[in-house]
Amino acid sequence: GSSDVCSSDLDRSGNALAGTIVGGVRWVTSRAPVDRPAAPHSLRLTAATDVGASATDGITKATAITVVGRAVAGSFVAVAIDGTPVGSALAVDSIAAVEFPASAAFAFPATVAAGTHTVTAIATDASGMASMASATATFVVDTTAPTAGAITLTDTDGSTTDGIVRTAMPTFSLAGASDSGYAGAGVATVQLQVASGLGATAGFANNGQPAAQSGGAASFVAVTLADGPYTARVAVTDVAGNVAYTASVNVTVDTTPPTVSEVQRQLLAESSSTWNAPRYSVTTTDATSVTSIILQVGTSATGTFTDSGSPVTQPSSGSTYLLAGPTISGTQWVRVQATDVAGNVATSKATMVTTWTGGSASTDWQTGGVAQFSGGYLLLTPYSSNLKGGAYYKPLVPATGQVGVSFDLKVSGAADGVCVPFFSNAAAFLTGGNGGSLGCVGMTEGTFFVGISEWQNIIEIGTPVNGLYTSTAVSGLANTANLVRITILANPSGANTAIEVWAQVGAGVAPVKLASRAMSGTLPSAGTLVAITGATGGSAAQHMVQNIVISGS
């Protein structure tokens, strides 16, 4: 039922009240109090559509967004974006379980353009009562990529502009990255990316973690890269999640030094003024390219070496370089240092080089038999009595690589020639009337020998202990009094040794190879002794040698 109560002329909404006035009092029929539902609150974008640096900052690159918020369970929530109603959604617990634990919530999808937007919501309960409007929420849709800036490689190795570095962790720098256009805009992350190959346009992968950036600048140290070519760029991501990429740069990682062969004698025309300044050759290769080769000289195999001459920058053929050597007095060691384009440096094994004029005694040389010094030569066979002599270099010559022997030979009269044995035991050296016509056959120990019979124009290569040898007929020796520069090279090859005999007949004439033979076995790894001894001399013959060079590695 109802009862009459006393009230004012207006209700709480300011509406005039109906009723009867009695005694100056308006009497109306009473009504139950009215309660509006609570206004929706906590409006925001879902984590799935609030992409970018944060899932809660209201800045996103997504134009298909979903607005969520809290509301009375079971109410219908009308959503307005930028003041325009866009639809309604039911507030239920299932949405709340995802977005707002322990509370009913609503979710409304919408598609919006780029820009700054506002959103409000009003809830209507089951009785049709509407709530007050929610507080206004703001969000930003940013679809514009940032300015990526530029990436630079730090190249301080070798050439500073070729993009080749000798570190597996090259350094890059970024400058000029930026983002603007709305409150809260900015660069969120900068990430180095690397792809295999030069000039790559695909296959990029993140390298390391995003770098700290300030004012659009950052520095990156790449996570270890294997030797090889790469393309690098930086991915610049703004707060909304838009990504821009810098123009890429090429980088080649080269941490491997060149490979360098042993230093070997290079035979060129020599004269009385250049005999003790041998030329050398070396072969070197590199994954990128070799930029310079320089000869170095030291007083021991393991001591300090100093540069000799100027660097050689171009090979003479293929990957072989020729180098002029310094004048050697006594015994020195030479090696080659190779530098590649990245600045990696490699050095060859050291090669011993010793010189002796043969015109006077040397503490490193032991003479025997009738050997004597005369007219600037070491005289091996005198004119009488078929006697002979010789000399050997007392220190062991390194023999794991090439061994070379060069000397000037002068002959006066008719005789059998000279012999060059390679042996290890000084007691096996033969002088006097021993050694047969070659002067070194029948030695108690020895590896190889080379006999030079200029009278018969024959080169013999064999083994001194058993006296077995092969003969090669040559021309140009013929017992001439001309300068004949003989060079013998012993080059190991696996379990064998290739022996070559070269001759330069006359000053300034290019040497020619007279004979060669592949011999079974190798010179002792501990080193070898080298001798020059005379063969049987006729009663009217002399053999004289001078300007001796021995090398070994």
C-alpha cells in the first residue's frame, strides 16, 4: 500500500511533485529509493592489442584494438570512442579472469585510425538503470615507423675503409635514430642484426641483446662471429612497436693469419758483387688477401729479427713472392713476415744462411787433405801427384726444409771434378787419396752426394756409402776457365728428396738446371754437414772454389 508523507515541492532531480496540498503541506504517494549501478572503471587496451614497449602504456601500433574495463557483473556496457558510441558489451566473470582477476569485466573490439583517442563507458543494469559515465581513458595508435639513423662499422685493422676486421667481435655504432609525433613517443630498443654473406637482403637474425641507447645513439659489440663475410644492420623499434631498419653495412671477419711457406733460394743471375746477397722466394696464401711481404734478418733462429729492405706488395706469380736479400757475412738467419688485409701477421720458419769467400781460413770451416788458399780461392786439387783436398762446414745445417749449396767453380787443366756430399759424421769426411775419382764415394756415412765432372760434362747424383749414382750428360762445363756458379738444391717431399743441380756459366747469365733426381729418403732432421771436395786431379789440373753460400731450413 501507500501512505501520505510530507515533502517539499521538488524531488531530488528538480522535478515538480504531484500531490494534494492540505494545510500548506503537499501530500504525495511515497516511492522506494532508486540506486544507479556503479560507473565502469579501469578502462584500457588489452595486453594483446597494447603492443610495443609496454602492454600497459596505452601506446600501440595496432589499429584493431580491444577496450576492456571493469563493470557490474551482468550489466551491458556501452562504449564510446572519441565521444562516438561504438557498441556495447556484457560484463562477465570470464573476461575478468583474464584481464581483471576477482572482478567482472567487459571487452569491446574496435578498429581505429592512427592518432590519439579517448574512450568512455556507461553500464546499464538488468532493471534498465544506467550508471554515470566512466572516467575518460586515453590511448595512442602510432603506425609511423621511427627514423632508423645510420650504422657504422669500427674498422681499425689494416685498411680502415675495406670492412675487413681481424676480430670475431666487431664493433658497430648507431647514430641518428629518433621517433616523435605524440606525447610519450620515442625509441624503445635498438638491436644489432647480422646475416651471412655480403650485401644480404634476407636471413637477418638478432646478434646479442638490444643495446642501451641515448639520444638515438648506441654502440654494439657483436657476439662472436666465425671468419667469413656478413651484412649487418640495426633494427630500431619505437614505443608503439613500429620497426625501422638502418641501411646495411658489409663486414668480413678475418682472424686467421696468412699461411707462409719456408723461405727458399731463388736463383737469379749473380756476379762477384752479389753472390753473398742471395735472393729468396716464399709462397703465402690468405682467405682475404696478402698486402705485404717483408724479409727479416736475425742472428739466431729464435732471436730478434729486424726488417730488411722494403715490403713487397705484389707476387711475382700466383701467390709466390720474390725478395732481395741483404749481404750476408758469416752466418745469419732469414725469415719472411706476411701481413694480410685485415692486419693478421704470420712469419715463416727461419732459414739459416752462411757465406764464405773461400779465399782464407774460417773458424766455421774445416779443411783437409791438400786443400790450400791461393789467389782468393780454396784450391782443392793441386797440379801434381793426383792429390786432392776439401772442406766442410762444421755446424749442422737445418735440413727439415730446403738445403741449398752454391759456389763458384774455376778449373785449370784437365781433371775429374768436385763432389758435394751431405752427411752427419765429421769422421766420414774423405780427403787425400780416398774417395775414388769423385772424391766422396765410399764414405762410411752419408745421405746423398752430387758429383760435378766438368771434364766429361757429366753430373752424378747418388749415395756416397755404396757409391751408386746416376749420370746426366750436360753441356756448358767442358773444363772451361769461365766462371761457373754451381747451385745444388735438396727439397724434401714426403719420404723422398728432390735434388736439383743448376749452373750459371759466365757472369750475368741466368742459371739453368743441368740435372735432377728424386732420391729415396731425406736428410737427417737434426741437420746435415755439407762438404766440397776435389775429385782425382790430373797432373796438370786445378780445381778452385770461392764465394760459397749454404742455406737450410
